[in-house]
Amino acid sequence: MMKKKYFLNANIIDPHNAIEEVGGLIVNEEGKVEAAGKKVNKNNIPSREKFIDLNGKHLFPGLVDMRVFVGEPGYEYKENFKTLSNAALAGGVTSVVTMPNTIPVIDNVSIVDFLKRRGRDKSKINIYPTASLTKNLEGTNMTEFGLLQKKGIIGFTDGTQTVQNTRLMSRIMKSAYDLDCLVMQHAEDYELAKNGMVNDGIIATTLGLHGIPDLAEKIIIERDLTLLEDFNCRYHISQISSSKSVDIISQKKNVVDFTTGVSINNLSLNENDIGDFRTFLKLSPPLRREEDRVSLIKAINKDLIDVIVSDHKPEDEESKRLTFSQAATGASGIETLLPLALELFHNESVKLFKIIKLLTSNPAKVLKTEKGNLTVGNDADFCIVDLYKPWVVKKENMYSKSKNTCIEDKKLQGKVTNTFVKGEELFKI
């Protein structure tokens, strides 16, 4: 059993409990939250007890990242549960939702058992696996939602794939409604996006690369939200990237109930950052125009976007250091999710409370899990952050197995100094 821990003089933000104040946190012997907020101060704790003085640093609930690719099983050379867990802790992330795009695909009960065992044995963070919507990600037959959910699957998605068949999508939604399952869709119309690598626009033309039009995203979102009017299941758009998608979401927000995510990459970067064929910035959805990026930030402020994700997709150097058309899609981003999001606070685009809400309590609410808060009696999963600490992103300092960051050498402000899971300190700089 651990000793009781007292943290004082922190700037605490816990959106779930509407806390934004100077105060402290008490973690009990079981690693649960005993008290949090301004009522926890020097006068209210036993005088003989030692406490940790945070000197005004910020204390947030552990981040919940809803879109993470782990290499196990099949791609362990890119990332495994152990390296993912270390990278997550360095970024203040204590809970992750893993995607089913593995070898074999997570589409049956026996693989889920393996996954949960591996996650439990090798990882120090909370792992919430998803299973695929369709068998083998082929987009033709539905997986057994009921059985998989009983095994502890938190939601269903084809990860980087999209269900193209409208009839199948309507069946999926009907089943999801009957079983109260979460459906997460990566929105991209294949025919429109065919062979595309970057945003369809001037940059694509300049570099001589096939473009992915924003229409490809909009059409799927529009279709799914129209279906949702009839089936009304728990539905989440994994990530949006364009102002066209924002417009659709704005129109439908009062008609049907759904949630929306956005990748930190699309909030921080635009297509111009690709520069001279920088393959580390080959992402899905692609980086769009600056106008789209600004539109996404406005959408956050209007409560049209619910969740910010890292879209952490580790790729080894061999699969990135190729020509743009051959290079793998995706970037490693779980360690830099919070510091990049804090940029939006530092440049006064989004309030700090809202940023933390989109990284903690909102994703937990979508997933229907107890994480992402400092509620009394819940696991003490939290991180301590020096909001103004300057640092530079260097791949050699990254904990992830694959170092394919989009933002090598970028100067950031705000660093996680400590991360705790169930009251135990698992990361410290």
C-alpha cells in the first residue's frame, strides 16, 4: 500500500468538476483521489504530513487520447505497448484508445483477449482497445459487435479506413443503436481521394502530387449524419480537417446527436509546412489550407468540435524516407499532443480550460469511461505541467519507438514534468 500524497499550491483545472482554481490534491493509500481544489491547502492537512509544493505549476487530469495506433500485434518494430506507454506518460496521457489496424486485425474475440493481456502486462497506462467495424477492414461484412463489446471493446472503427457502402453503414448504425455501441468513422470518400497524398490545391499542383479534395471528407460526413437521423446510434467523426466539414457539422448539430474529433496536426500545421516534399508531414486527413486550420480553431470555440486527438501513428524511418508517393502516412504525436495544444492557449486562440476539456473530460464522456477527471473516489490519474517552460522537439529525446514527428526542431512552450497513474509517479523529468 502506498503512502498518502499531498500536492499543494497548484493551478488545478478539472473541467469535469468545473474546477479552475489554486489549490491542491490529496491521493489516498489506494491511489484514489481523496480531495481536489482550493479546499486542499496547508491549513487543512495534518501538520506532521510532508507535502509536495508545486509552486504554481498546473495540475490537470491525465489526458485521454482517442486515436492511437499501437504496433502490437504485427508491427512491433514501429511501436509496442511498452514504448507507447512511455511516450504517453511523457506527454501527460494516461488513457489511450487503440486502433484495430494491426496484423491480424482486431475483429474477433480471441485477438481481444491477447491484446488485453499484452496491454496489462507491458503498459503502465489505461488501454482501451477498439475493434474493427468490418471483418478484416474490408468494408463488406460487419464484425460481431455484441460479442466484442462483452469482451471490453470500447468502440468500433476501421481506423484509417472508411466504410464506403451506404447500405452496410446503415446496418452498422442500427446494430450500434440496439447494442449502445460507439461507432467512430474516419471520413474519406475513396473514389474522390484515390491516389491522393496531400490537400488538393496549389501545393499539390506545385509539387506535382495527386490531391485529396476536402469534398471527400464532407461527403462521408454528410452521408453518415443523414443516416444518423434515422438510426440515432452513438456516432463519432474521428477527425475533421476542413471548413467544409465544419459547415456541415454546424448545420447538423441541432438535428442529430454526434461528436467530432480533430487531430492536433490539423490545428497546428497547414499544407505550406510540407515545403519541399517533407514526408513526415504526409498525414491522413492531409494538412489543409491555413483558412481551414483557422476554421477548425473557430469551431472549437463554438463547441462544434468535442475532442482533440494526437492521431499517433508511429512509422519507422525506412517507411518515411522514401519518395512522397511511396512514404507511409502518419506521424508520431502522443508526446507532443499537450505542448502543441498549449500553443493555442499561448497565442490566445483558445482558453486553457477549453483545451483541457477537449483533452480530458470530453473524450471520457464520449467513451463513457470514468477517466479524465479528478472526481473523489476515482483513480488519481493526473499530470503536472510547467506551462511556460520552453523546450525544443528533438527526435533523439522521444520515448516512442518510431521518431517520425512532424515538428522536429520546433520550439514549444509548456512541458509535462510529472505523470501519475493510480497515484503512482510513472514519469518525471
